Amino acid sequence: MAKKKSLIGISLILALLIGCATSPPLRPVLREDIKVPAGTIERNQFSGIRYSFKISAPPNWKMSTEPPDFLSELGYDKPSAEQKEQTELYIFNPITKSNIQIDLTPANPYSEFSQQLQESRVTRVTNSLVEELRQDYGKDLRVDEGPTEAISLKGVQYAAKKYVSYTVDGVKREQGWIYAFTEPYQIFILYMLLEKEGSSDRQDMDKILGSFEVFSK
């Protein structure tokens, strides 16, 4: 097995795929202020301060604005304090290590968004991810590609989902990404589902994503 490296930065690739018009701007220029707290967590419910969204998780899952240590084992780099953009929230099952990462960021003032564009963008990420997975885990790694789906998130204009599945050390993983937009923010939701016998993680993850809502201040 090849030495594992950090998994591809899906949110970065999606950002690079977004085409920009020359003029006029479609929205004002907004800057993310990481000095503003991400939000508050109470009884497994998160309410955003930096960005206006909320989400809840079952009691056996945990929420944190800091990445859990095991994410590095799964190939994710811990963000540095100097990075201009920070992941707002990590939601994870500490037993199975299934996890969700949520990041909101201001959209480029010149970028266009539509449901068709969101679906195209999540699809175009797939080949880059598969290539890196095979660099990390071996060129013969079998990677199955899931369908591109339009999904509904409360308070969100457009959202699309894509995933791949593969097996590492006998454990099947589903690694997916949701790219959403609601004026004037783009939303990146990355998840990894690790299948364990008797686990309800898939049902739990559906409930978690079903509770996600962007609201007006």
C-alpha cells in the first residue's frame, strides 16, 4: 500500500472550478473574519455566529469547532491558524469515526451559480479525487462512483452532492461532498462514512444533514 498523504482539498478544487465573469459584479465583496467565533454548541446543537446556520446531531455524535485528532488518520490535514478560511464545524461519531465537515465562505462577487452549475462542479471533482486516492492507497484500488444528485437543504438556493466508495484495510468508506450556494455564501460539506456492522451512521448522517438550515439574522 502506498504511503497515505492528505486527501484532496475538495473545497479548494470546487472553488477553482468556478468560472468568473468580467463584469458587472453580482454581489458585494465580503471577507471572512476568522476572529469572529464560529458559533455555539449546546446539547449537540450548533448555532452559527460567523455565518448564520444551525444544525443538530444525535447524542452519540460529537460536535466541535476544532478537528478531531483521528481526521489525520483518514488523510485530512489539520488547518493552520494562518489560513484565511477555517472550517466552521466538525461533526463526528467518536466510535466509528464517520464524520462531517462544514465550511461556509463568501462567494466571489463575479461567480455565477445555478443548480445545473452546482451539479456540474461536484461531478468535475471526481477524477481528481480518484487519482489521489489511488496514489495514496495503490493504483489497483477499486473506486466506485456514486450518482450526482440535487439535494435540498433548508434555506439554501442550490445544492448538489457526489460521492465515491472504496475499501481500505477491510473497511468500506463512502466519501462525499456537497457543494451548495445561497446568496451571498458558498457552502462546502464534506463527509466520510465508515461502514461498521451494527452502526446507524448512515441514518444518523441523513438526520444531521436534514437538520442543517441557513437562516437570516
